[in-house]
Amino acid sequence: MPNDFHREMQTERAKRLRELQAQLPPVCADYFMAVEQVTSPLTRLSYARDLGIFFQYLCEEVPACRGKTPRDVTPEDIGKVTKKDLERYGRYLSYYVKNEETEDPDAPVTREVTNNEYGIKRKFASLRSFYKYLYSEGLIPGNTAELVSLPKLHERAIIRLDVDEVARILDEAETGRDLPKSSKRFHNATGKRDLALLSIFLGTGIRISECVGLNIDDFDFEQNAFVVTRKGGKDVILYLSDEVADALKAYLEERKQIEALPGHEDAFFLSLQRRRITQRAVENMVKKYAAVAAPLKKKISPHKLRSTFGTNLYRETGDIYLVADVLGHSDVNTTRRHYAAIAEDNRRIAAQKTVLRDDS
């Protein structure tokens, strides 16, 4: 069963969905109810955010809805949106200004947003799901979203750390030797925790959401094993190398001396504020050490450490199914797309090993 942290996350997402839903047309409430059985709370929350951007676009740019608020848009209005309007929406997504929520309604904050081809395609996937529902319910005369071509995705290189960079990032977390002065003053308090975090990412390939949700009683160091709650709430047992287990045990001894704030007593990884560490804090921590260990690689994140683990495991085993299982990919084709370049590297190396004529 999911632990208390994951139940809290599900509750928080459901609450946030209701808040966003209140800003959307009433028909969206029926839509979210219709897809509830086949989507996770996180997916529905993503749909709500994406639809919020779509309705902002309609009210700003499309004649049929201009001057309305998103809440006032009706299915009849959506039915008047043309294929050209939706194609322009794709261009709109490449750059738009988003209104941010603030406590003071008289002091609005705006933020400039850009989307690459992957972001645009994902938002159109949300839109297509919504249009499919409207059309199936007879609320619009045609499924216009299906007529719009999605952006062509260009293959992205996998950014990951090489063997020397892995060693450097761990060494830096252990010593803090080359950190900037502003970071060095915190290193005595966070060094063991940071080494444990980097080690578990690089040694097991878990997701950042899985990592911050870990509790102390999820670990069994006699077996060098721990339980992680995957997407969808499924619990899976993963195993630790001795090196990773040693880093985690060293931090745990320090962690036991910290009195966590109420509600955070079970959390394995704590922030300096004695709360369960957040995803944003972990992202900033990884970025800090990566800037020293791999200064030419500007976008090293916890997910890139996960890719580093997957790459190393595939290089060592050549077993794409094993990599998919350990990473928690439900579809091995997802794994194959990520690591196809490595297979090509291996085939290129194999070709060079074959000698037809010995010049000597």
C-alpha cells in the first residue's frame, strides 16, 4: 500500500484539481469525472493545467470566445473553434504570458512561458483527450483537434554523466572541496545527506518523486533493500550495492539525531528546516554539485542521474528488459527509445573488432 506521504500527495493533487477546475468551464468537471477511472490524479492535474492554457488562449485570441473568461466558455463556443484556430494555438504555445496566482488580487504577477516541441505535443495530447470526450458526448459537431498535425519530434541526445563525472560528483558531495563559498558553509550540515541522495539516484535509478517519498522504515539494511512506491501506487522492492548502502547508513546515523518537525518524523531525507525534503530542493542540490563535476553539461538533473544509471546498467548487461524493469518503465519501447543510441555504439564497436586482413 502507498505510504502516508503518497496518500498526502494524492489528497493534495485532488485538492489542487478542484481549485483549477473551478476556473475552467463547467463541462470540464464532467470530463474529469469521465476519465477518472483510466487516469491518475497527477495526469488529471496536468490535463487541468493544460486546459487552463487553452482556454486562456481562446479568450485572448479566438473571436468566438474573445472577451469571455475561461469559466464562461461553453461547448457551443468550443464547437466554433476552427482548425486554423487550433494551429495558431500551437504557435501560441511556443511563447505566451501566464498570469500567476498571488495572495493579493490587486498585485497580479505574470510569467513568460515557452514550450519546445515536446511540451507543445504534450499539451495537444491533453486537448485531444478533451475534444474526444466532447465529441463522444455529442457536445461539439466534430473532433477538430484530430485534424491538427502534431509537431514533429526531433531525437534528443541523452544527457548523462560519464564514469569520471560520476566519480567527481560523488567526491564533491563527500568533501565539498570545490564548492563556491556560499555553498561550503552548509556542507558540514548537508554533506552526508547529499552524498546519500546522489548515491541512491546513481545506484538505483529511482525517480525524484519516489526518492523524496522514502521513509525510514522503507529500508532493510540487513538485506540491502528498500521499498519504493512507483507510479500508480505499486510498491516494488529494489536492492542496493554495498557502496550505496554505506552512504545511506552514514546519513541515517546523522538523521536519527535530528528531531523532525511534526508530520515529518518518518521522512528519510530531511531539509535543513527539518521537513521532508522537496523535489525542488533535490533539483537544486544536484545542479550545485553537477556545476562543479561536469561544468560543460548545463542541464544535469535528478532525471539525468536516472539516465546515467540506466545507461550504465545497459552497457554492463545489454538487457533492455532488465533496464526497463529496474527503472519501472511499463513499456519496454520507452526504454528502447532512450537507450537505442547505446546499442548503435555497441554495434559500431563490434564492427571495428572484426579484422578481415592483417596488414602486418
